[in-house]
Amino acid sequence: MDVNNLYFFAKFIFAMTFIVPILLLPLTMAIIVSIIWGLSLLGIVSFYLAKQQRAEPWKVIGEHLLIALMVIGATHYAGDWIGTAFGQG
């Protein structure tokens, strides 16, 4: 197995972890669980990235989580606006 296939496989498995809550939980709960799961993984990866770069982990983690929360919020409100604008709300 070459490196490109390995990266694809790892990304595929990672993405599939977000399918599990959707299959097992009601949609609203699955969304909340997936957000918590994603933010947790982002925090863990950010911690190791900060350690590798010899940066302060709390700053790197905080920055990444803040950006992620801003994207989640913007996406939510954009979805609400689109739903309202096109008659789905």
C-alpha cells in the first residue's frame, strides 16, 4: 500500500466516524454529537501540532476551536437564511 492510498484510507475512516451518530441517533442529537466529536478531535490534533511546533498548546487549541465555532455558526445562520429565502423555513 503506497502513501497516497494510506492517506486516503485514513481520511476515509476519519470521515466515516461522523456517519455513526447519524445512523444511530435522531438527527438533532446526531448533529450535536458530531459537533462535539469534531471539536474534540480538532483539539487533540491541535495539541499535538502545538507540541511539535513548540508553541503554547492553549493558544493553538483556542485559535483552532474559535475558528471552527465561527464556521459552524456562520454555516448554521447561512442555512437558516437560505431556507427562509427559498421557502423552506
